[in-house]
Amino acid sequence: NAGVTQTPKFQVLKTGQSMTLQCAQDMNHEYMSWYRQDPGMGLRLIHYSVGAGITDQGEVPNGYNVSRSTTEDFPLRLLSAAPSQTSVYFCASSYRLATSEQFFGPGTRLTVL
Amino acid sequence: ILNVEQSPQSLHVQEGDSTNFTCSFPSSNFYALHWYRWETAKSPEALFVMTLNGDEKKKGRISATLNTKEGYSYLYIKGSQPEDSATYLCAPRGSSNTGKLIFGQGTTLQVKP
């Protein structure tokens, strides 16, 4: 199993550009989430999904869109990048149980100029 | 959203010292508590998932306890080693089937040789 994979690993954007961060998992996990890491703020939840076709907002959803058309994939879209979105983004997945641990991807480091 | 607070924010100890830190969360509407270990430049990894009041879990030199009635969990590290240097995150789950996992800001531990 590859686990949780994220692409790209690094990305530089200009303000106003759009892009999609890819996340895939091969563990048949129902739950998937996107987090961003900011200094002094820990991990903040952007969006999450409890299954294909179902998504919901987390703590900091503004400026980001998600969709979940398959169990395996959960892409994160930045429609118009802003410097405030410079961060490291982590995707995570778990089984549909409150006691199921989350598995994290390796992260995508995004810089918006 | 379950508000979670972790203290202290950071901790510096000498190799061989034992240490502990706290995760506080609302005692109402609680279902499970997750602890994660997050090394610099890596992805968070699960340490423990705890559900029962009085629960105690152990992994090597690291252990955790849970008090759901008063809303706190302690993480203990016995005989800290430099490789224990990391940020330790906790996250409560408020119901049995929520896909939302929101983390505290973490406690960053630095162990000096």
C-alpha cells in the first residue's frame, strides 16, 4: 500500500493563480481531511469528507474548494491564490470510526508570491 | 467544534528528564481523544486513541491517561531522549461518527543531549 500520497511536493504560485493539490489514498478509508500548518497555529482543518459525495467545512475553509467524487481521491482547489495561503498542506485519511487513527500524507509546501 | 487547549506551548528538558504535558477539552459531548507525534519536516503520526474515563495507554517510554469527567488528558515521557523532540498534538472527537478532527496547538518538546 502506498498509504496517503500528495502531489506536488512543492509549488510556487503568483497571487491570483489557481491550482489543485492532489491527495489519494489506497486504504479504502471513508474519512479524508485537509489541514494547513502555520507557525504557532499547529494544524488547522480546512475541509473534510466522510465519504464519496459528502464534504464539509473545517476551521479555515475560505479560499479553498474540495470535492470527493471517489473514495480514493480528495483534491483541494485554490481558486485565486493569496500570499496568506502560503503554508504546508497535509492530507489525512482514516476509517469511519471515532477511534480510528488518521494517516497523514507527506505534505505539499506551497508558496504564494 | 470541541475547543482544545494544550499546555505548556513549549518545553525544554535535559536528556534523561521525565516530563508531562496536558490536553484540556470540554467534558460534555466527548467520544474519543487522539494523541499524535509530529517531528519537524515530517508528517504527524498517531500515538494513542483513548475513549474510556481512566484509560491509560503506553508505548515504550510514552504513556497517556484520560479523565473524561473533568476533560483532560496527560501525556508522560519517561527518561526523555533527543529523538523524543517533536510537537505533540491532541484532538478530541465529539461524536461517534464525525469525520472532523480538530487539533490543539500542540506542545513542542526539545530534549537537549
